[in-house]
Amino acid sequence: MIEFKMPSLGADMDEGKLLEWKVKPGDTVKRGDLVAVVETPKAAVDVEIWQEGVIEELVAKPGETVPVGGVLAHLRGAAEPKEAPAKPAAEPEPRPEAKPAPAPGATRHLVSPAARKHARELGVDVEQLPGSGPHGAVTVEDVENAAKGAPKKEAAPPPDKLAAMRKAIAAAMSRSKREIPHYYLSQAIPMQRAADWLTAQNEKRPVADRLLMGALQLKAVALALKDFPDLNGFWRDNALQPAPGIHVGVAISLRQGGLIAPAIHDVAELGLDELMKALADLVRRARAGSLRSSEMSDPTVTVTNLGDQGVDAVFPVIYPPQLAIVGFGRLAPRPWAEDGMTGAVPVVVASLAGDHRASDGHRGARFLAALAALLQEPEKL
Amino acid sequence: MKVPPPPSGKVELPVALSLALLADMLRIRRMEEKCAELYGEGKIRGFLHLYIGEEAVAAGAMRALAPEDNIVATYREHGHALLRGVSMDRIMAEMYGKREGCSGGRGGSMHLFDAAARFYGGNAIVGGGLPLAAGLALAAKLKKESRITACFFGEGAVAEGAFHESMNLAQLWRLPVAYFCENNLYAMGTALERSESQTDLCAKAASYGMATLKADGMDVAAVHKTAQRAREHVATKGPVFVEFQTYRFRAHSMFDPELYRDKGEVEAWKERGPLHTFSARLKAQGDLTEGRFLELDRAAQAEVDKAVAFAEAGTREPAEDLAKDVTTPS
Amino acid sequence: MSAISYREALRLALDEALEKDERVFLMGEDVGRYGGTYAVSKGLLEKYGSERVRDTPLSELGFVGAGIGAALGGMRPIVEVMTVNFSLLALDQIVNTAALLRHMSGGQFSVPLVVRMATGAGRQLAAQHSHSLEGWYAHIPGIRIVAPATVEDARGMLGAALADPDPVLVFEYPALFETKGEASGGKVDIASSKVRREGSRVTLVTYGGCLPKAMQAAEQVDGEVIDLRVLRPLDMAPVVGSLKKTRRAVVVDEGWRSGGLAAEVMARIMEQAFYELDAPVARVCSEEVPVPYAKHLEEAALPQTEKIVAAAQGLFA
């Protein structure tokens, strides 16, 4: 019997709510099949299965919240017989494998004892309050914020989901700022050659297939990272853990608010056209709320581009346990001196936030230099 | 085991001392008979280990000790406490669990204590008192005091490591301690020869280089003389081990159905009973009349009646005081 | 005032105690000629003679019992049981006699005995020489358990223990023997726990050999560190006070987790500070294995700074 368990879809995920099964008992599944939709604090995610076999039993029911590692379904492996050969006419044995106990907090709204006491004193209704503590418990700070009248109840719909995402972002970013000693570097990169090349390329293409500067930047980041394993991977158990592939998380702001950074896999290996397609698809699905589990859990580095909003440069916060995040500001003409000539050329400021436990500023500076160099030869991307 | 003949022959003691020893034994006997009765009535609870049959050891030994000496005893210590000067009233009240008891009702039968009498208990761990006695003797030696420490224990204790460690320390440091072993042949229900490879207890002590003595524990005169010699040796030379061969007439405790020994054996030992053999010898040599005996017996009985009345009238410590005496109040 | 080592502080304390009170004597295995297994009593035999610095046979039950007797007889014995591991051989005398005598005698006999022993792991001494059993002893009413974790306490606690009319067990930490600090020689109490570092985010409650680890962890998590100092009777007031500020606690205890002292501290937090909490109380204890010999395994078995940091961070979402 194979157990299919609730996957971890990010370092900050403790549990997930099963929204929907895409398989039923008797279905044959293989590696990579999408079998379920799970809601995490960040998004509804299509969950892939990594085992092969026949679905024997769907243990978790839609609507149920299951802790990470909790059993969702039982599978029969290809080699296993349908049922264990039972003694004829034997009385049915009680099944020892009980259903997993409901996750803590699945049915109960968690409120810390201190928060409960404080809420009584301040007259705050804790049952309606989103929590930021362990397992989403309401803490004293949550109560105090509520007492200050911070979020209005009739805020954007659906409030609890939004609040949950805000909470998840808060937790991840707090952890990042608490644990990761960030260093920040930035470099202005002339983009004349890249812009010219892009214009030339797009002239030859139908509108639907046009390339964006963002794809060029992503590809350049991925290629540059090949020589910087200390910027691509994770910091776990007090040690650098370089990632075997370069899966770039793309920061996507959501219309209803909040932010998500799913991965495009093996960016360095993708052609620009493939990358462009992947990027467009990812943004569409992220906003539709149908991401795959591996996209949520796999980023090895993150890129954020706030140029559209007009900022000159971004000084981003690393998403733990990743090692670095690269930011791009707006592409705008600026005075630039080259070969003794001064002129206005399109320039972008690329920035890097690195985890100082894993790498030093010297390495980060060399990475930015490599990135700048790659962007001077767009045809090679 | 072959039962030796009853103690006989002339009692070579001053008459007054002989009568006092007889009175001592009678007091223990009558008190404990009453205890057994009260246990049946539910007035005394817990473990109750009676000394009946062994009275000659406590009686003979206590009168050989000085008032400044320390006493360490076992859970079968009613007689030792009584003869050491703890009043029967306070012993009985203790067994009743009353505040007026010699341990305030906190100890019970197995934990009789009295600071004024230098009576250090009442230890219900077999062998537990032996290292304590060595330490009391060490303190006396370091403080250059003349007191000795007398430690009573049963032969069951010789199987414990504490016995051997204490023998070694006492002899190694030449401590003023007398180890009085009351060999009543049974450690609860296990006979000596069923539990010891070496049944000669003196040989065990002698293996540590310690002086040893042996006496018939059913003969109060022999016990007394031996205990005197022992105290003299301790006070002048060093520790001593004395084996008193005795016998317990009643069960180990009130829970004991006595499956391990023969009724015939008990009856044969009763022939050697310390009270009737000693009074018979005193009568034979003209030191005791039946009238005098009855007088002593009536006095003992009166003391018991008074003690029971005292215990009955005793008060119960309020439960609010429960935490008292765990540590010294600051 | 110059810094001295924890070991020197222990020796100084013994020297002062022997100097000050004729009734005090030191007794134990190899305390005299050998100078103490950890060289704590080095030089004292020459200064005070073999009556007062008394070598004993390997006879823990016997000489601890003799210490009790000597205390009853008016002396102020300091009995050294080489290590807590060997104290198990004397457990009967400590638990059945020393701890109970005052109570059983209805308050007539106090036992002014001090028993010192080394405790704890961390020196690759393997399973039989690495126990941390303070929690066992702290279970017993009638004895006071103290755990000096600073040089000041290493010097001061012995005097306070000798002044106590009841038995006191002093646990000394070889893991700390080379730590340096100042020892004023002033009186210290053996009744209170103390804040060793102020912090605002999480309360780290510990004692003995784990104190330096907790202090290091506190640097990383803005922790407030409380050194229990006295394991029986426990002084919870500073812990409760600190929780009012931090609302989160990690208890750090080298003893095993199950039924340990950490569990007791946590239970008291539940009893006394439940409504101050914003997160479940966490603990970092030794893993539930006998302490292994191999260095990396021993380290893995014991509380470490990183484990404390992780436990503290786990109290935040």
C-alpha cells in the first residue's frame, strides 16, 4: 500500500485544505499526474503525484484540512495484488490504519491564552480575528492591532483568504528579516543593445509571439547564476545547500492584493520563446489561482521586477530558505558615458539581495557584473 | 536447626538489677500484646512488627549503655525505644498517629524517634541504620566525646551492602560504635541458611578485622554482660560486632501467615522464652517470689492501660499543618 | 577583583568553609591524597589534615550514610560523591534517610548535610559517566537541590548550603570548570532563580551546564535567560515575570525529556502563567538515548545552542 500525503508546498506551509479530487478510486495514476487541488495560505495549487499505481481509497474529503505529511489517499502499487489474499470466510479483521486525526486547528480557531485574556480586557472578538502566531493562532499583537481598529470587517472579498495570504507573507518575510543577514548591491546596466535586439526580433514576430524585456532579464539571471551556486539554492540546517537546477521564482502581484512567486523550471535551459510562453502561462495561472505544487515549492532563487510601477531600483527581501533575490527597476533613458561619448541610453538598475551566511558582497558584485555582461549580448540569450 | 536447651544456671547479677531487667522485659511484653490487640481493633494501622520473644536483647543491652550514648534501631524497635526512656504513653500515641506521639504522629510504629533520649529511630530500610550509626560515631570521635553509638539490626541486614560498607568504615576509622545483631533466624520468612553462604555472622564482621562477641539472646543476664563487655571495648579500643541469638515468637508483621516455619519449632523456642526462663531461675535462687512477679506484671499492665488511655485521648494534628517538618522553617 | 575559574571558586569555597567552622569536614573518594577527581580539593589535605579531609573507600552508600550520621551528631560534613552517576549507589541513604529523617521524627532531627557531586555530559565519558539526574533528586521533598552555573555561585553556594539546617545536594558542572568569572566571596542565596540576560522576545529557562548555551542562543533570538540556580524548591517568580513580557518560553534541560525537570517547569508555567502565553511552551532536552561516546553523537544527543535557537524560533509563526 502506498500512501499519498499532503505535500509541503513551501517552507511556511504547515497544513493545506483539500479543495477537490481530480481522481477517483480505481483510477490509474502515474508520476506527475495532477490528482488534487489544495488550498494553501497563498493559493489554490494543483497537486502532482510522485508515485504510480491505482487509487485504492481517497482518505481525505474535500473541505478537510490536512497537516503536511498527513495521508490524502492510498494507492495500490503496480505489483501489489488487489487485496491481500484473505483466509476464506475469515471474519473481517478490524482495519488498524485509522484515519489521520484531524489536524490541530482544523475545527478550532486557535487563540493563545494571553490573547484570549487580552481580548476580553479590550473587548475584541477573537473568534473573528485572523492569527499570526504558530499554527495561525491569534496572538496578543493581533488583538492589539484589532483593538486599534486596523482592518475593517467589510474589506475586500474574501477577507479570510486575503488575510491568510497576508499572514503567510508576513510570516515568511518576518522570518527572512529575523534570520537572514541580507546584503544589498545594485548596478546600473546599459540596455541599448538589448533593446535594439528586442525591437529587431519583435518586428519579425506576430504580436502574440513577441518577446518582453522581462524574459531577457530572467534568462540572463539564470545563465549568470550558473557560476554562482552560493546564490542559487537554500540555507538549511546552518549550511549552504546549492540547488541542482535553476528554477527562478517570478514575483507576481495579484489583483486582489498580495504576492506570489511560483517557479519557472530550468530557466537556463529554455529558449527565449519557450521562456516567454512559460512566463505568460505562469502569470495567467497565478492570477487564476491554479498553480502546480511543484511550482510553489521549487524556486531556487527569485526575481522581482517593479519597473512597471516606475521605481528606479528594488531592494527586495529574500524568500527563505532561498539564498538570493534579484530585482529590476524601470528601463528608462539616462545619461550614459561610453567610449568617451555621453548620450542618453536605456538603463536598468539591477539589484541583488544576498544571504550573507552563504555568500559575500564580493561574490554578489561579480554576479551583477556577469548579469550586466550577458545583457550586452542579447543574441546569445 | 537444632534448638539449644533453655537458659539455665545461676544468674550472677545483683538482685535489684535482675528484677529491673525482668520488669523491663515485662513492660515490652505487655505493651506489645496490647499493640497486637489494638491492631485487631483497627486502632493501630500500617506495619506493626512485634518484638515478643526477643525482649532479653533490648533489656540486657540498654542497661549496659550510658545515658549519653546514641541509639540507632530498626522497624522492630518499640522495646528499644521504651527501655531507652521514651515513655510508653508517647510510643502508644505515636502508634495511634496522634500529635502527642514521640514522632508527632508522622512516623508510626516503624519510626519512633526521641531527641532527648538520643534515640535516632526507627529505620524501616533493612541495613539503613548501619551507616548512620557509623556517622554518629564519627561525629563523637571528631568531637572527642565519650559517647558510643549502639546500632541494633536484624541478621537479614548482613546481606545488604550497607552492612559490609559500615563494617569496613567503622573498623577502618576505629569508630566508637557497637553493632548489635539480633539474629532471630528469619529475614521476614527467609531462613538464614537459605540466604547466606556464610551463616557464621561473627566471621563476616571478623573479616573486616572487627572484634566480635556472641551471646544467647534469650538469656537477659548473658546479653547484659556481653553488652557491658562490648561497650567497654568500644569506649576504649574500637568498634565491635555482637551476635545475639534470639527468636521471634510472633509473625514477622501483622500481615504474615507464617508459612515458612514449623509450629513445632516455634513451640520449642518458646521453651527458651526469656521471661519465664529468667523468672524461673530467679525464683530458683530465691531472688524472686511469685508475689513480686505479679506485682511487676501488674505495674506493667497498669502502665499499658495508662498509655492506651493517653493515646486515646491524644489529638489529631490538623491537616493544614501537613507541610510542616519537611524542612526546617527559615 | 580578578577573574578565577569555576574550579578555583569551588576550591576556594571548600577552603573557606573548612577555615571558618571547626565542625566542617570534607569526606569522599580521593578528596585527600589524590586532590579530588577534578582537582577541586587539591591542597586541602595538607592544610587541614586527614581527619578533616577524609579519603573514603569506594563505598558511596556507606559514607553518605556516615555523613548523615555525622550531621546528626553535630558535625557539618561535606560529602563528595565523585559524580552523580555513583550517587545512585547512595540513593537509599539520600532518599530514605537524609530527606525523610526530619519529617519521620516529627521535626526532632534535621540533617545539616551537604553532598557535592559532579554532573552532566559533554566530555565523551559515555553512558555511565554522563548522567544528568538533578531532576530525579529535585523530585524528593526534604532535600534542597542547587546547581551553581556561574563562578560567583560556585564560590558562594557551598557556604549557603552549609548554613542550611537540612540536606543540600550541590551539583557541580565539569562542563563549566574552566569558565572564568568574578567571585566576590559575598553571600549568595540558595532560594532564588535569577535573570542572567535581559531580552524581550522569548524566555529561556535553564540551569547548570546549559546556561552558556542558552546565553549564546539568546543573542540570536533576543532571549531573556533565567538561571534556575535552585532546582528544589523552584523559584518560578522570575520566570512568570519574564513571561509577562515575552509571552513565550523555551525550557532547556540536559536531563532526558520524559518526566524531567523541564517538564516540571513547563507544568508550573501552565499553572502559574497560562494566560500570559502566546505560544505553547517548548523545551530542549537530551535525546532519549544513553549518552553515546562518539563526539558527534554525544553532541547530537545533548541540548545545543542551535537547537535552542530553533525551538525559540518555532514559537513564532
